[in-house]
Amino acid sequence: MKLEVKCAGKYTLAEPCGCLRMGEKSCPGTNKIK
Amino acid sequence: MNNTNLNTIFISRDVFSKLFRIDNKPPLCVVYRTISQIVAVLEGDSAEVWTRIFESNGQFDHALEYILNHGQFTSDPEIEAKQILIEFLDSLESQGIISSVSNLSSCSLTDSSGFDAGRSTERMINLFMADNHILFNLVIELTYRCNEHCIHCYCPSNRNRQELSTEILCELILEFESMGGFCLQLTGGELLIREDIKSLLNFLCNRGLVITINSNLNLLDDEHIDLLKKLAPRSLGCSIYSAKAELHDSVTRSPGSFDRSIRNIQKVREAGIPVVIKTLLMKHTVYGWEDVEALANRLDCYYQFDLNITAKNDGNRQPLDLRVRDEEIIKHLFTTRFKRLHQNDEPLEKSADDPKSTPICSAGAAGLSISPNGEIHPCIGLPIKLGRYPKDPIEKVWHNSPFFESWNKLRLIDIPMCKECQTVADCFRCPGAWFVENGDVMLPNDYTCFISKIAAKASLSHSLC
């Protein structure tokens, strides 16, 4: 049995909702700033 | 790591972990470590073993039992199982998921080194959740009431609407969790204005959710800070509109709000909580954006700007007059800050090869949004009513609403204006913004196209340099 971390990284705070489904640069809707 | 310290490991309170079991697929585990901004994915046996370590708070008995029951060994199973576990722990430690010491120091938010360049991990997570229709993200607008009165705010003019009670909100969060929910964003209005906010935060302290909070922090007290430390949120977003107090206060129409926000941002950072200073850029504040970025750097906060002023959720178009229309300053933004993010520090996601065949947007792909009175929307930016909580349980809406299937079929190529567009790859579209402005998710506003054309030019000119 080989146990390992499949993938990991430092995430950016710019994308709180992780809304990356469509291959977009970022999502202005979920990132909506008041 | 050696055998002598294979008794227990330290799992910091900012480590959050959730295991997802899908029929006929290996289990997948998502791990966040919020103070140091680490996200990780484990699969199969690795997910099973880690979950046993995490759920027993760093003890190894159940993990070793799993390895012994599922592994294949050549000589002494117990020694080999232990060795497998030690190597796994080394790998977890090297990725920053666990520590051999109880160190909960905050990392610098202005240090851009080491970011996951392709955002591959979070991308993988969100694709997994969307493909399996798991409600992974939830935004709750706790109230539309606010102590500030910002000139551009998208919240509806009538702020004193009915709000979900503490009990109903707790039930909602439990239902979200039971459906696979892991990432929860709390916003307003100003959520600290809710009389029960401390009870709610206290309830959330024990839930194991990755929390993001938006607040202007003006009403923050020491008890809030203690609760935030326990919550270990992914980030706390605070809007600062200008580095000049007077200009900021003229936007919020709340004298003294700049000083209160800055003072409390400092307190929150001292408590080790990641803070994002957010700036919605307006026609009269945009020229000071670099000063706000410098202020964020001085306060060791992450900085994020946005040009996307939208109509109010009730359709009122008054805020649109504040949009930045100066092409030169927008181009400057794109060729400096944005380009830096896009190409160096934190490369933003590139558009697909054929952007016109990509979905129109990801609303409802793996998340929902709840308004203060319980209306269920596919996204905070797309106020299409899918139901109303608690009359409509979110599980029922999530699995039965016809919205999701029809929305997922929409492609950019279906939008007449986008079909022939040459700058679609640089588009910052938000069908929600089009919906509140034009009443139609398929009718782009002129500002989206205006910005995209500048972005495209900036991109071209930069590559020619």
C-alpha cells in the first residue's frame, strides 16, 4: 500500500468560492465586492 | 519521523478535512489548512487513513488497523504497516498539512511565493464536486442591515426585511453539512449587526467548516476576535475604498468608518487571521488604487480590487453611474496589478481553448446562496429564486430544481452578442450582473464588453513588449 498526497498547494485568497468550473479567469459574481 | 514519535501528532485547529464517498469511485478527501493557506486532496486508501488520523485527533490506532486490514505485506505486517504510516506522515508534513510542533503562526499574506500556479488543487476539487453534483459551497447573506450606507451597494434599498432566526440558520448549516457542504461564506449587509452573531459564530466553531467572512469590522469587539481565532477562517474580507480616510468615509457615508476598519484589521491580523482588503473601484476612487494596495501591504493583508459595480439586487440602476470609464486607468490596472497576478505571482485561470463552447458561468455548479429571508439562489450574484428556506429544504432544491440542468447546457455561443465577439477570451462576464441590470442573463451589459476590450488590448500590448 502506497499512501500519498494526491495534490496540494498554497491557495490564493482571491477566490473564496473556488468557482472555477468553466475555465474562467475568475468569477466576478461569487467574488462580488461590496 | 521515526518510530519513537509514532504516538500522536499535532493537528492544528486550522486544519479542516472532509471525506467524500461516491458510489463506484475511490473516496476523496479535501483538506484545508487555513492559517497557512494550504489545500490538499487525498484519494483512496490515503483518504481513508488520513481521515482516521484526523478524526481521532492525531492518534494512529485506527489508521494502523486500516493499513493492516487492507495492505499486502511480505514479512512482518505490523512493522511494514508502521513504516507505511511513517512515510505517509512525512509526506503530510512536507506538504504542510501537519506539523511536528504546535505552531500556529500566521503566514505573511503579502508573500506571493509558493502559490499553486495553476490552481490545480482547488480546480480539481470543484470539478469533482460539480461533476458529482455535491453542494460544496454555500453563501449565506445573514442580513441586509448595515451600519454603513455605501453609495454603490448592491443590496436592496429596503434593508429591514425578514431574517432567518438563529435556530433556522443552524438547521440550514447542519443540512448543508449533511449534503457534503464544506466551504461556507458569511456576508451581509454587515453581519456583526445581527444580535445573535456571537451565538452563530460559537455554533460554527464546532462544525469543522472552512469559513469565509465579509465584514467592515466597525462593530468588532474582543469577544468577536476570540471567536474568530477559534473559527480559523479561510479569510476575512474587509472593504476599504481609499487610503484616504475622508474619501473612504464619503463612500460609506459613515464618519470614522475608515479609522475603525483599519484599527480592527490590525487587531484581526495580530490574531493571525488572514485578511483580504477589498476595493470596489469607482470613477472617483480608482486613481488611488495603488495607495490602497500599499496600505494592504503595510497591514500585511492580501489585496483585491474589482471594477464590477452592479445594479442593486432589486433592479435599481443608480450604482452604475459610479463605474470607472477611464480607459487609461483600467489599462494601467490590467498591465500592472492584474498582469502580475495573471502571469507571475498567482496565475489566474486561463480561458479554455475554445471559450465560446464553455458554460456561460458556474452558478449552481457546486454551490448555492441564501438571502437573509431564506430565498435560495444559484449564486450571490444571480438572484434567481429557486426556493425559500425553510419551507423548501435545500436538499430538495438542489436535487429537484430544473434550473441546474438548463443552466449547465448554456454556452457562450448561445448568446448572440458573444457568438461573434473577438475578445471573449478576455471577458469578465457575470450573467448575474446582466440579470439585475437588464433582466436577462443572456443580454450582456455594455460595461462587460467595454472592460473586455481593454483587457484584450492590454494583453496584446504586454505580449508585444
